[in-house]
Amino acid sequence: MKRIVLKSIGAYVPERILDNAELEKMVDTSNEWILDRTGISERRIARKDELTHHMATEATRRCLNGRVEIPDLIISSTCTPGRLCPYQASIVAKSLDLNIKAGFDINAACSGFVTGLAIARGLVETMGETYQNVLITASEKMTEYTDYTDRNSCVLFGDGAASLRISTEGDGPELEHVEIGIDASGSDYVNLAAQDGKRFFDQDGRRVYRFAVTIMNRMLDRLIEVSGINDGEPYYVIFHQANLRMMQSVAETRKIPFQRFITTVEHFGNTSSASIGLTLDKAWHENRFQKGDRVFLIAFGGGLSWAAASLRW
């Protein structure tokens, strides 16, 4: 099995902040109600002319940050594309003048970023002579599908993008394990669609919540097992940033100190597939992890999909 390391990461969020105080003026809600149920205090809103490929391009620019290494392959995750064709990976490559060998988009809803890691690993393993440096982006404009008259869902979502560069060369945090899965029996529990000129989001909140908590615990157990962690040995977790209270519930039930859970949902809301990348970027640039630390990435979303990865710093 080839050794794959994380080389650099970048993120982008729009300038505009929509806080709970502003939402109180838009819909029948309150700061206390939102915080009590979600833990979200603010979220970022993209401009009308700011599409997912624009955000992915800026996140990638920050990820590469003038580095001379050109990725061989770009895998771009989005379920809210600004364009269907040309696809996002192609636009990012052109915008940054990257002479890549291949690129494509994926849609695994909120699991897309970690799913991209899984696909990248598979291609590196099977076509390593061609693909040694891979760029994974995740960019979402969830507010395009948000109904700001629905008090239950409009408080949840924000926009943003992340970009991660991995390689078979050099040093860096190692990708030790990654896996993906689906429970297609719940494929209609989360819907993001455009119909009759309108875009909309709806979900079966209770069923999705039960699924999410089940997957969070199952994948946590799985990553602990495959990583060979002993009882009491510390690790860090970055879950898909759907709901702070959900993560706090998992920590409390499992008696895990919450400081081991890295979160950004408080300030960015639910950014779908971009959320894990945004959170990993924050931790990376704050130097949250030390050499030897284990970091778990656990995503879940529409489909119903899930994806999980174990990193060794």
C-alpha cells in the first residue's frame, strides 16, 4: 500500500456574515432558540454572482500558495454546482492555469470531501505512475437552496469551500485509512433540487438525525479499531459540521472530552461537503495537532452516505 501524505490545505468563506440577530428580523426565531437547537451563532453567505467554482478556486489558490508542484488530478466535490458543464474541477484548473492530467466532479452530498479522499487513494494505488499529486476540493453554496421563510432549516446553512493537496512524495500527516458507505433505503430523506424554476431543500429531520448519530458512533468505533488505539489513548475527531448539539451529545454519551472534537459550525453553519475541509483547515493553521496524533474525519449526509478517514500527524 502506497504511503499518502497531506501536503497543504486552504479554505475560503464569503465575506458576508448572517448572524442570528439578523435572522430574528427575517423569520419567527430567536438567538436563544437557534443556539439551543444547533449551536450556530452565524454563517457566511456568498454573493449572488459568487458561485461554487469561484469559492473552490480561491480555496485552491490558498492551498497551493505559490507552490511549484502542479497536481496531476483534481477531484471536486459539490452538490450545489454553479454550472453543470464545464464541471468544477475543469474551471478550477483553468482559473489557476494548472496543467493537470485529469479532473472530475463528485456528488456524495455532505460526505463528498472524505469520499474524494477515498477516490484519490484508490487512483493513487492503482494508477500511481500517473497520479502522484492529487487536489481535492469541496465547495458549496447551500444558501441558494435555503428557504428563508422556514424557521427550522434557514438557520442551518452557510457557504464555503476547502481544498486539500495530497501526495505520495515527501513528509506530512499520513492518510492511514479511508472508507465510504451508503444506506440507499434512506435516499429520499434529504432532498436538494431545482424544479419549476425554484430551488429547494427538505429533509426528514428525525430520521436523518438518527442516521447521523448512528454513523458517528459506528465510524468512531471503526476508526479506533483499524487504528489500533488502546483504551484511554487520545485522538481528535472532525465530524461533518451539521449541528453542534449532535456532536456534544456523542461526546457526552461516550465520555470523550469535547476539546478533542474540532468544530467550526458555530461560525460557518452547515456547509455540506465543505465543512470537514473548513474545519481541518482551521485546526491545521492553529497547529492543533502534534506529531503522532490521530485525527479522525467522519462525514454523513444525503444518500444516505457516509465516509470516514484516519490521519496520523
